[in-house]
Amino acid sequence: MPSLGADMEAGKLVEWLVKPGDRVKRGDIVAVVETQKGAIEIEIFETGRIEQILVGLNTEVPVGTPLARIQTELEAMAGTAAAAPPPSAPAVPVAAPPSMPAPVAPSPPPAPLPPLAAPAAAARARVSPAARRLAEAHAIDLATVTGSGPAGAIVYADVERRLGAPVARAEKKRAPGLDLDAMRTAIAAAMARSKREIPHYYLEHQVDVTASEQWLASINAARPPDGRLLIGALMIRSVALAARRFPAFNGFYRDGKFEPSRAVHVGVAIAIRGGGLAAPALHDADHIPLDELMARMRDLVQRTRSGRIRSSEISDPTITVTSLGERGVETLYGIIYPPQVAIAGFGRVVTRPWVVDGAIGPRSVVSITLSADHRVSDGHAGALFLAEIGRLLQEPDKL
Amino acid sequence: MPPQMTQPATTEITYRDAMREAIRDALHRDDRVFLMGEDVGRYGGCYGVSKGLLAEFGAERIRDTPLSESGFTGAGIGAAMAGMRPIVELMTVNFSLLALDQILNTAATVRHMSGNQFGVPLVIRMATGAGRQLAAQHSHSLEGWYAHIPGIKVLAPATVEDARGMLWTALQDPDPVLIFENVMLYGMAGRLTADAGPVDIARAAVRRPGRDISLITYGGSLWKTLEAAAVLAGENIDAEVIDLRSLRPLDDATIMTSVARTRRAVIIDEGWRSGSLSAEIGMRIVEQAFWELDAPIGRVCSAEVPIPYARHLENAAIPQVPGIVAAAKAALGRV
């Protein structure tokens, strides 16, 4: 079970898209996991053959639990598949004789992210025998029952209560995807952690984006509506390019130190109708062509709002962009999504009297803000980073 | 089921007097019955149970014995095998250990070892329990040990009805029966119907019906447990109280029926905790009613120390009402 966010402790496997014997290649979607953020499609990070499914449907397991066993091509050739340990089984180091080289264990498939601290939810849920039997008799999934007994144990009365009010929770659970209450809980945890742990500093920069608007207008004139570029794509691209140049804003602060990321995966804050927010990643936003970036943005927004995000998208943004331009707000200061170290905010593009070449004229202006982690960078670097974003937006044809 | 605890036309009687009535009744009913033990005759029994019986029935049937538990218990076994119906009184369960060889190696085994040619229709009565400041050598509760032995029956009358009725039923049994009388009960008074007589000894009794938890006990702890149930009722916990009455054999059906309904159990046993009767009962519940349980089974037992002399220490060493209440609440997750 990959960690799909710093605050995730467990996930529920709701769909397997592969079966033992299937060949998979890196990046294939193999399963769907339900988390507080909705249904997440799990991609595989190894190429090979699915050997064994280890976690059944509708099972909630802690982060780090192996979901399936894969025979990689290398293993297949070496015939060592049987010796492969379950990916995340705690490795018991065998003391080798000092003179002998340490035996090379078949490397387990890398987890999408290094596992976080051992999840507290790893312990088996406590269920009294009477409660278990009652639940079985009525086909109640114990994962949907809240325990009120000692140490949160599920007792008979809890299952009875669940039987009495079976509709609300069950129905909500059944629709794969969005549980807005759970999402709110997840946002609350992440944002509280951010404000508690990250010393934010904030900068604002006003940028003339007239050139961008004009360039977009000329590009879009000949295109059908669904092929048009939006200024949001330019904003994301400019942040991605600036982040590549200023690595202090692109990466993760973990275990007391900053780990810059070579890849730039820009998280895009997407509001969900009815409440809730997710910031899945546009991978390699600094490299893909602008048209593809735009297409991916549309796809991402659509999928996020319908509650299907892929595991890599939710787990690996290296910097986030948030924009409230559509909502009419001129300036916004974002809260960093841990363990990232920066978030760039765009307000609404407004027409302002602006001095250009000594003359006052109407120009399109946008406020760009930076909230950054002071443990990693300072205002000076932040100012250069913001200025770089502004400069990039002046030359849209180069984006 | 035993007779109802309260009925019209009752008289008030102490447990001690009810026991004496039972012996007198048996002596009248069957001239093979006789009582023997230390000080049962002229002194009237160390707890006064047999007071007056020597004058009424004579030295042939109320026999004082030397201080030799093994000797007169063995004599009782011989008399029983020879056709008599002896009642042997041992002053306390502590002293009964001197007769343990006779009880375990002879009385309990003769039917088996004789290929069913001989039985031992013997009744042994003894006092058990703490609470009278008689110190360690007079105060232990070892009935659980006897309940371990195949070949005998072990009874623990807790009410005046059972004190009055169990003896005759025991005398009808073709095999040895041990009756344990808790020393704290002798002075307790209860109401007894005029026609009170033999009682069934095969079944446990539900002394207080309830739906939230089963409190399983016997003998002297029954009354503390009923008191605890009243305290729990004040906190909206409806406790069922089961009086085992027979410690061997145990009435599994009554226990399991109750636990299946309440889904929780606490066993109150004045014996020491380790290897106790409560351990046996708890294990049987797990074996037979595991899937009915909603909480770990609880136990309230005696502290694993020789019972102290000092009153406050003695009280602290044996089960008391607050401990029973606390254990019941813990089982309900209401600490």
C-alpha cells in the first residue's frame, strides 16, 4: 500500500485490475485504492508478471503492506522469484560472517515514496467475538463500524447500532471516490500540520501579463474551444520552469532536512464541487509541450472532480500552484502542502493603469504570491524565484 | 431449581440452625445416618451446628472423635462401604488436608478401583472461608481443589434453603459428597418455608436475573455479589447473579445460557486466583461460549497470600463489593 499523502495511514483496496499471471509494465494501473482523498488508481513501478495477489478486495491495510508479489524480468531470468521476499516485509538482517560479502537480496519493488513513520493503525482492529459473529450474520463490513469498547474495540452494541442505521455510511462508502467528510478531515490534518510545522514566509509580486493574454488570444483564435490554451497552463509552466532553476522551492522537507527534487511535478490545487480540495501532480510540467500540459490539466481536473486520481499524482507533487482567479480574488497566500516547501498563488487577472515605457496605459496584471518554507529558503531567494515566474510570463512564446 | 427464596408461611432461621435441622431430619429419617467429628458431641460443634444433638440422639449417633482427621474420615469411609450413611464433620477445610489422602485416594477412587463393586455413600461437611479473624490456618477456601477431583461431588450451599436441603440430597447419593459451609454464613438469617426439605443439587440458580453481565459465584461470596449487583443497578447496569451451588459437577448449561444472553462474565471466587475454580469456569466459557462474548472474562479472587489475621488485611485479601463492582464495570468498558 503506497503512501498517498503525508497524512495517510491506511487505504482500502477496492478494485484489482490485474490477476496473477498478468504481465505488467511500469506505469500500468493495477488497482484502485480508496483513501480519504477518494479512489486512487495505483500504478505499478516494476515491469514483470503478477505472481500473487496478497490483499483481497475491500480490505483496509496500513501503508507499507505488500499488495501483490511481482516476478520481475530479471528474477524470471535468474529463476529467483520464489526467493523474493514480500516487498515490504520487515527485513531481518542476517549477520554474515565478517569475511564474506553480504549476500545480495533480490531488491523489492521500490515503494512510490519511502514509508513514513510506522502507522498507528497497523494494529489489528479489536472486535469482540459476539460483535464479530453478529457482523458476519448480517454481512456487515467491520471496517464500517466504529468501536466504543475499551481501547476502541468494536463490541456487540456497536454492530447493533450499525445495523440500526445502515443507510447513510454504507451508501456513501459504496460510491467509489468522494467522501467529502473524509476529505475535509484529511485537509484539516494536512493543513494543521503545515501551519504547525512549517515556518512560512510570504511574498507578493504584481506582474503584467498583457503579453501572455495577447499571445493566447492569437493562438486560440484558430482553435476549437476544447483545444484552446488557458492562462492557467502558462502559469503552471512558468512556475515549473522557475522551480527547475531554483531548486530550493522544489522538493520535500523530510526528517529534518530538505531533499530537492530533480523532476518538477507541479501539484494543481483543484476545488471540488460541494467542498474539498485536492492537489494532484502534473508530472514533468517543465518538459512536456504546452498543448499536452493543457490537455493533461483538463483531464486531471475532470478526474479529480469525479474522484479518480492516480496514486503517483497524489503522492508526488514537488511544488503546488493554486489559483483563485476564476473566483475573482486578486491575491491569495497558499498554505504549503507538507512535505513540500513552496506554493505559488495566482489571483485574478485584472486590468490596471500601468506605466509602460513612461506612459500610463491599461494593462492586464496578476498578483503572484509565494508561500515558502523558511527552513529551506529565505526571502531573497523567494524574490528571485517570483521575479523569474514574472519574467517567464512576459515571454509566453518561449514557454 | 431450589425453592423460591421468599414464600408465604415462612419462618426466620439462621444458616447454622438450618444446617442443624437438616442433620436432625436425616437422623430421624434414616437410622443408618450418624454424625462424627471433633467436638460435635458435648461441645456442639466448633460453629455450634450440632448443639443439642448429642442429648437428642445419644453418643452412638453423635460421635466425638480424636484429633485425627485422616483416622475418622477413613472410619467414615469404612462405615459407608459397610452400609452406613455417615456424616463426617471436619472443622475447616484447612484441616481436611490431613484427610486428603482418605478423600482423594480412597473415597473418590473406590468405585473405580473395585470395578463398581463398592461405593462410598459418605457425606463430609466442612467450614471454609475467611472473615472471622481465625488467621491463615483456619481461613482458606480450598473447595476449588476438591472440585478438581473426579469421583466426588462438591456442594456449596449459600442460602438457608440449600443449607436445609442439600444434606439429605447428598446422603441419597451413592458416592462421596463434600459440603462446604462458608463460616460467614452461619449467623446469617433467612426465611424458610415450613415444608422446606431436600433440594436439587444438580443445577445452578439464577439468584438475580439481569441482562448486562453475568456475575458467577457461590457460597459466602453470593451475598457480596448480590450487594454489588444492587450497586451496579444504581448505575444502570443490570447484572445477573448466578449461584453455582454445585462446584463439581458444574452446571455448564446455566452458565452458558446466562453468558449467551449477557455476553459478559465476571467470576467471584474466594479461592486464590491461580489455578482456581474461577479459572476453570472462565475456560469453560471460552470453550463453549466464545462467540457470545463481548468482553474479556473478569475474575475477583482472593489475594495470593495466606489469609491475614488483622481484620482490615483479612478483608482486603478476599473479594469485596467494591472489587466486584469495579470488575463488572471494567467488563462493560465503564471504568
